[in-house]
Amino acid sequence: MTIKEMQDRKRELGYTNELIAEKSGVPLGTVQKLFAGFTKAPRRKTVEALEKVLSAEVHREGEENTFGTYSRQPVRIVREPQAAYGAGTKPGKSTLEDYYALPDDRRAELIDGYFYDMASPTKEHQTILMQIALQLSLAVDAHPACRLYVAPLDVCLDNDNDTMVQPDILIVCNENDRDERRVNGAPDFIVEILSPSSRYHDMFRKLNKYRLAGVREYWIVDPKSRKVTVYDFEHDELPASYTFNDRVPLMISNGEFGVDFVKICSVLDRYAE
């Protein structure tokens, strides 16, 4: 592959530089320089290692590949939610019109003109989501000006034409918008529950978008490590870290309400039996 072909293949697969470095064993700095166009003549070993990753194919029905997926026909895969679906007049410049034109069976978010794939949630993900929402409903019931929503629900985060996200859980207070299709503007509170394919997306890309858009509070729930990271943007506090053995206070309620993750943990353990 030429560098241009590798760049095109990287975009097609939706691989991040981090994922390519992890899969190929090539240092992240080298990967970044190559795909940014700074490296014009990479070493042969580097090219071979990258080609091996970028040439990966999935096979259907009957043959197991290195990713553990069964297939017969070669199908290109997206490991990190990074690739544009091809909607829009040109890559990276898709709009809400393109978003609404996506097929019904495609779940994606549009951020700054780029589409990002969304994997189907697991049972564990849905269990955590519903348990958090149940406890947060008490806070919302005590504050009639606020409303609680769960995914899938469109959020036009910046009130512009090139960003539409679907947070796992959100609370909107003093909502005057009459649009029944979606939430327009930044919610007051957002929860994202990490999955293997969404870690970078939720921990970095959406973190910055939520902060800049004016979200007051953002929780990142990590089922794998059973930790919760709380960003209190409203008070410009450093992120607070909790475990599933803690009660996590809801800062937009000044800590009056919260979520008891011990209860959620017990539900998860019971379902796992």
C-alpha cells in the first residue's frame, strides 16, 4: 500500500491512530506522523505492520478470523466509531440533513460534520442505564422544572447544522423548546456508559464537546473497572472519581440527590448468577 492508500483505508475502516498503534505494534508517534503526512518514506517494516492491520477483513458464516467474528463474504469492519458513512456532499462536511437521511438500522452520531458509528448496547449496559435512570427519577420528581430522558434521543448539542448526539441519559431543566423530535441545546446533565468501542469517543471527544457546549455536569460510567468519573463543569472542579461501592452525588442538585451504585452493583451481580 502507498501512504495515500493507507490513509484512505484508515478512514474507510474508521480506525483511530491509537487503535492502529495497538494492533500493529508501531509506536503511536510514528503512526501519527505517517497519517498526518509528515513521514514521506516510512521503513519497510513499519509499512508491512500497518498493511497487516489495515488489510484485515472479517469473514462470514463458517470461518473465524482474528477478531472472533464468523463470516463467509469479506466485510470491512469498524473497530472504533470514527468512520463517515458516506452521507453528505463531501467527507467531514455532513449535515443534519444527511443525519436524517441515514437508514433506520444505522445508529450514528454526527459531531462537527463527521459521522461516528454506535454499537448496539449490551445487556449490562442497558441494566446500568435503567438502574441509574430509576434513581435519578427521584431527583427529577422533586424538581418539576427538570425532565429526564434516556437513549435513543437526538440532542442538537450546539444548535447548529453539523452536530447531533445521543447521550445514554440526560436531564434538561427549564426546557422551553417545543420540538418533540429532539433536544435543542446543551442538557444540564449527561451520563455516558462506556463500551469497548466507545471509550475514546466518550472519554475525550464527547467530553470536550459537552464541556464547550455548556453541559453543567457529565458522568462517565465504566462497567469494566466499575468506576464513575464526575465532571462538574458548572463549578469548574477537577473530575471526581467514585467506585460502584459509592453513592455518587448529583452536583446539579448540590448533592441533595445521587445514585447509589452499591444497589446497581448488587443488581449486576444478581443477573450474573
